[in-house]
Amino acid sequence: MLTALQIRDFAIIDRLDIELREGLTVLTGETGAGKSILVDALQLLAGGRAGPEMIRHGAERAEICGVFDLAGAPEALGEWLEAQALTGEELIIRRVLGADGRSRAWLNGQSVPVQLLREAGNLLIDIHGQHEFQSLTRALCQRELLDEYGALEPQRAEVGAAYRLWREKRSRALELENAARDRDARLELLRYQVGELEALTLRPGEIEQLAEERSRLMNRGRLAEAAQAALAQLYLGEESNANSAVSRALQALRAGAALDPQLGPIVILAEEAEVRIREAARELERYGESLELDTARQNELESRLAAIEELARKHRVAPPELISRATELAAELHSLERAEVDLAVLRQELSAALERYRHLAASLSSARSAAARSLGEAISAHMQSLGMAGGRFEVGVSSGEEPAPQGGDEVGFLVSANPGQPPRALSKVASGGELSRLSLAVQVASSARETRCMVFDEVDSGIGGAVAEIVGRELRSLGERGQVLCVTHLPQVASQGHHHLRVAKLTDGLSTRTSLTELSPEDRIEELARMLGGIDVTLKAREHAREMLEGASNLPARRSESQPGARGARRQARKSGAILEARRPAPKGRGSG
């Protein structure tokens, strides 16, 4: 529900603050006062087209801000808000239009593209008028409205899930079928490559071991010299070596230990050193023997490394990656060898998924057809009382062959406004008055849109008398289930409003601006009398206006009174800094702006 609206420098509006409530709010005023400008502002707020010509003359930019109470928001709106990470009890929408034609938009203070603003507007505001028959002329919205009217959303969700499963199976089947076209040639290549890699029998870490061994064999001369020199220093040196030096030291320590027991641990360490030197000498002798020339082993080693490097070049990988490449090719070979079996199984699953989809889609189509007949009859009945006697409304449902996420049905609204005329597509109906009244008939017959703020711009065009009063009553009935804003010229419609706003154009000879006043009960009598009697308001016109208001208030109420809290919403919005520059709204009964 729209609880507050602020407009700055838009068209002929300089500053305007509006507080709105549930129910039917009517806007009246002289022709050209700016009533439809308010509708234009709401369209801009909902993501409509923007242009620099919308900015008030002399101003640098236009700003519009609306506060929406999210209490009782429909599931679709809740899911959308969650997807955008927007939380809280209110949604504050702000749009700024610059003189250069560029516009910016914010949702709860977060900058968003206009496309996102348009998505929010479609969920929050529904505008109907002679030139803006928005949602009901779109095929997608017609189908959604029919599904909501027939409570078919669960069935539609089942159809959507079945469709997605079918699409997934079909995509996988196409992949396997495409792979099967080159399957034989690919299988032959893979078998050769896998066999070649398996014949290599490459073990993890083998390449590093082979490289280490080759390096040792290639440098055996230098390694032998180093080992012999170390052996001489440790054990075999004739003049001196580490072993003889440690032996002499050990003799001296043993003699000293006989005199002082504290040398005993040192003796043990020296004995261990002697043992380690002898062990190192033996290992050096064995190492030197292993360095003897082995031409056969060297040739074998070089041949093995050459085979590995050749396969690595063929597969365009580094030698250490050959093992993972072999695993990869083996897995692909296994997959292709099973492809025929997998494809046969997948085709069976695909057929079953398509059959399930068609069953669910047929059931949904049947339910839609039944709901279409009921909705068409209900709307046709309302058309008779809205000045379209003999008119007929039909909801066409035609089943398509191709699967679709929402079912294969094409839903179309058809209307015949006059007896004897064949029904035509709703979007082809030319009369603006007929369009607006048809919109009203659809809205009253279906509660599908009652969760949004509905705006009707001059739904009374081309009607009068008793029909106008019926239109007013229908609007009031619609307002009892939600929020309705209606721009009207007829007192029969204006008298049915739960709330009444008067729009006036003021000028000082230099500039022109629009003001808006919320009318008290007595002010409403004066406004209705003006609409009834013209320039000179007579006592009889006032009496007639009073009777009209009393008659409207005595109609059976279909819901509780409007919820309070609009002022609290605006205070919270101002506190968050998201609404336009602060300005205290004018007291009720006096012009604002």
C-alpha cells in the first residue's frame, strides 16, 4: 500500500506532500488543474519513461518519492524483495530526473537501474486509464491473472518443475547424440592412446627417480673421486686419517678416565665417533663400487626417458602430467563405450519426463478453460452495469504443441463492447472510456490484483447518470479490499470515495503551480456541489451533495476501516534520509504545495 508520496518540481507541481490510506481515494478538480499529473508522477515512480520536459520550468531536476507499507505483501513481491536483499516493513522508492534527461532511482536508499525500478513498480502499482491500459493488455499478465483467479498457481508450479526436468533430460540427450556422431573415430583414437599410455606403465615418481639415476651415471667420475678422497681422509690415509686420530685420542682419554671418572662420558662419545667413522668408510667403499661403468643400464635408462618424453610431446603435456592424462583419456573412453547404453536409458527417461509434462500441462489447460469461462461470465455481468449493455467478455485459452515453462496455453482477453459485434483482442479496443471501464470490470470481478495500489485515471469518461453511480460503487467495493486511487470528473463517482483530495491550479501571474487538499466532510459537500452545479453553488446542489455522501456511507461495508500509520511511515522514511528534503505537510483542510 502506498502510504506517502512526495513530488518536487514535476510538471507544474513545485512541492507536494500526500498521505494516503487504504480504501478508495478520489481526486477531483477543474480541468487542467493537474489531476493526471499525479498519475504521471506515479508512472515515473513505477519505472515509466522519463524526459526533461517533465521538469518544472526553471528547475534543475524533478524528484518523486513514495513509501510503500509491505504489511500483507503478496508472495511474489516478498520473493522479489528477498532476491534483491531488501528487508524491512517499508519500501521507499525514489526517482530523480535531471535536466539532461538522465534519471536515477533508489530502493530503500540503494541505487538501482531503471529496469529494477520497473520490476518493483509492476508489483506495487497498477495504472489503468484511457492511455495506460498497462497490465491487462499484456499476454503474460492475462495468463497470470487467469491463473490467480482460478487459484492455479500450484498446478502451474508443478508444470514448471516438469518442464525444467524435461529440458534437462533433453539437453543431456542432445549432448550424447552429438558425441555419438563421431563416436567410432574417437573410440579408435582413444583406444590407441590409452593402450600406448598403459604400455608405458609409468609409475608415480618414476620420472624423478630416472632423472636422478641418469645424473649420477653421467657424473660417476667426479663422484668416484669425491668418494675416494673422503675415504682417504676418514680411514685409508697413510700419514694421517680421522680413524687413527680418534684412536689416539681415545687412548689418552681412557688413561685419564682411570684417574678421573668424569672423563668417562667423553670416552663413550669418542668410542661412538670411532665406530661412525669406520661405518662411513665402509659405505664409501660400497658407493665407489656402485659407480663402476654399466653401459647396459645407462642405455636402458636413456631409452626409458626418451619414450616418456616422446609420449609427453604427442599429448602436449609435461612428462609428469602423463599419468593424469592417461586417467583422463581412460575415463573418456569408458564414457564413450557406455554411451549407447546411457543414451538408451536417457531416451526412456526423456520420454517419461515429456509424458509427465504433457499430463500436467493438459490438466492445467483444462483448469484454465474452466476458470476462463467463469471469469468471462463474471466480467460480462459487470460490463452490463457499467454502461456497456450487451457487451461480452471472453477469455480464450488455446493449447500449443511446444512445451513451455507455464504450460503451452496461449491466453487472450477478447471483448465485444456492443451487441452484434464479434469479440476482438482487448488490446485492439479503441475507446479509452471502454478500456478504463473494462479495466474496472476485470478488477472487480477478480481479486487477483487487490494487493497492489490500483490507479484509475478518468474511468468515468463517456458515462453519466446511473451508470456513473454504479462505476463509483464498483470502485468503492474494490477499495474495500485494498487501495484505489481514482481521478474523476463525476460527482456520482467522487461521492463514493472513502477519502477525497481536491487538486487546484494556482497562479500569481508569473508562475503556475498545483496544490492538493484533503477535504473534510463539509468541504466534500462543497466540492460535490460545485461538480453538480457549476460556478454558482446553490443550496439545492449542496443538499444533493449531502444526500449522495450519506447514500455512499450507508452502503454495506466489505472490510474494516483503513489502518492507521501513514504518518509513522513518513516519519520513519524521513529519519532514514530516503525521502526528499524535509518539509512539514500542510494541515488537513488547507492547500499544500
